[in-house]
Amino acid sequence: MTEINLGFGNESIPFRFDEDQFELLTGNSQMLRPLTDVEINNQFSEPVESPPLEELFSAGDSVLIVVSDATRATASSQIVNLLVRRLIQCGVSSAEIAIIFSTGIHRAVTAAEKSELLTPFITQRIKTIDHSASDPGNLVTLGTTARGIPVEVNRALVEFSKIILTGAISFHYFAGFTGGRKSICPGLASARTIEATHMLALDFAEGGRRAGVGTALLDGNAVHEECERVASLINPAFGINTVVDETGLATGIYAGDWRTAHRVGCRAYLESHSIEIAQKRELAIISCGGSPYDINLIQAHKSLEMASHAILDGGTLILLAQCVDGLGRPDFLKWFTEGDSRALETRLQSQYEVNGQTAWSLLTKAERYRIILVSELPDEEVRRMKMIPAASLREAVAQVDGRSGYVMPHGARFLPRSAAV
């Protein structure tokens, strides 16, 4: 028998299994060690297709650093601390440096989260700015893209002379990958711009996902390409993309030109975070990896997306997701009044909202698979979303009749891929 601890919020749930019944899908990225401060600083000195920081920044510059919110693990406390010190060494005044949180349509970052994301040392010395996607006074209009999408972003992006993007690279179920351009769109865009770009993920003429849109896809991905066009109107001076381990520490960094460094990092991430499987199976037990990956259901859905690549239609997915922040949006349940995903897709054509698309994606999975959810969500909410609530992992496993399958302890981090692909 093998025992593994599966993340559940800030705690873990032990699971003992027979290796003849379950195969563990973990990849080999856990072999990587966290980067030292020296190694990260070296990347700032030898960036990808960009001059080093000392040639980009100097006295007189005003610098805005874009940082992800508490729903992402990006090693920001280490990265931003080193970055701010380096900018000051370049001659930039600390009074001319600010940090903005790219929350998109997520809730605001709390004071405690700011200290955790940036360290108290930084929060006490550097100004922080909150973003609101629905506050017109917070936004500025930069015109429209060739597709006719309105470009409305946080006005701080045009009030500072130079912008630095920070974030982490991981898989994204319709933008392909996180990181890079997503710090601006959707991170610092208006709700209207976010909806218009994200709506491109769906093909309302043919139904379902638009061709080219999906996990690990960039070329030909309309959502990625449009978000990149929005970011290009800001033309960030520098981009920093990390890859983090299961504890949230940086094991990789791709810094430099905001487009190229991100693209290089995405290629490397796909190679190191893909798991070859011989075949799909009928069962998977998935942990999101604990907090912040299971902070709410909208974030936890990303682990379901990864697991769906390893499961046969009609199979069972057991998802461990604490969801201490609930669903992620107080109005998320309104999308589950439709009878099925086809009806919801029709509704989205005229009433599109970003979280409606997440609900549609979740509902399509609930129709294809039997999803048992171990969480702190009320049972009635889980059932309304067409999933089966379970009070414990033991209770959930008792419902699968001894079937064989996969165990995915870090659900959103690894992409199962058929050996034939």
C-alpha cells in the first residue's frame, strides 16, 4: 500500500491506495529545487530578448509593477522584493514605484493578503493600488482592437512611464496558459473588455469551444491573441514569469521581453508539466493541491479541466476542493438554472459573463462525467451544479466500487496526454 497526503485548503487528507488499483500522476517537476535570490537576479541581468534592468530603468522613471492576486501562487514575495531593490539600485526612487494587483473581476486583495503576497517590508515602503473592473473612475479607454473590442484598462497603466508585468505560468483551460499578457487582460481590464475577449472562447455558430481555443494552446487561440493585442497597447517595458512548485516557491523564471519571455516559459512549462498516460481510465481522484488552488470553486474547476484529459466519458471524478471562499462569485449559481449546457450556451450568446462561461465548462463536465465533490460548500449548492456532494474522501471512494484509476495530487499543475499525441 502507498500513502499520500492530498492538499485540502491549508491542510491535507491522507489517502492510502493499492498501486495495482491507482496510478499516481505527479510528473517530475517536483525534482526541481527553489531558485536562490542570486539565480533570480541573474535572470534580471541576462533576460530573454531584452536589455538588462540597468539599461531599461533609471532615475526619473516612474514604475508600475503588476502583481497577481491571492488566487494565484507566483512567488511574488521573493520576486517583487528583489525587483524593487534592483530598481532602486538603478536609480528609481521608491516614491516613484507602485504595485497594482491584477484582480480582473475577482474580489479585492485584503490587507493580510497584501503582506503575504509582497512581504511587510514592501507593503510598508511601496504604494499599492487596487483595481476595480467595474469602476469607471478607475479606467481609461484606449480605443478598440481590429476585432472591434473596446480596450478599457486601469488608468494607472498610462500614468506611469514604465510597466513591469509579473505572474506565474500554468495551464489555462481556454487562454492556453496563464502569465504574460493576462496580467493586463483580464487582470487590469474593465469588465466589458474582459467579457468581450473571453467570449471569443465560444463558437456560437457551430456550438462549443472555438477552434484553436484550449489548454496549452497559443497559436490560433483567439482569446490569447486578443488579450495580447490589448496588452500591446500598453507595451510593458519588462515581463517576469515564474514557475512555482507545490509549495508556491519559484523553481523557474523567464524574464525579459514581455511577449518572448512568456512564450519561452510556456514551451518549457508544457514540456515539464505534461504526463504521458497509456490510456484514459474510468476514475480519477484529484486534489487541487490545497490553497490557493482550491480557494473557491471557480479556481478549483481548473483541476477538473486537467483531470478530464485522463478520464473516459461516463467515468467518475472525485475532486477535493475546500473552497474556503465559497463559489468565488456570489452570483455564480444563477447560471445553473438552465436545463443543460446547450441551453446555457444559448443564454450566454445574449447574456455573456465570464463566470457564465466557467459555469458552462463545469456543466459540460458534469454531463460527461460523474463528479463527486469533497468540499465545504453546502450540499444543495453542489447538487444544483449537477455534482454529488460527499462529506469526506472516504465517503466518496466508497461510491466507486473498487474501480481502478488515477490519483492527481496537484490537479491543475499537470496535463495528462495520451502516448499517441
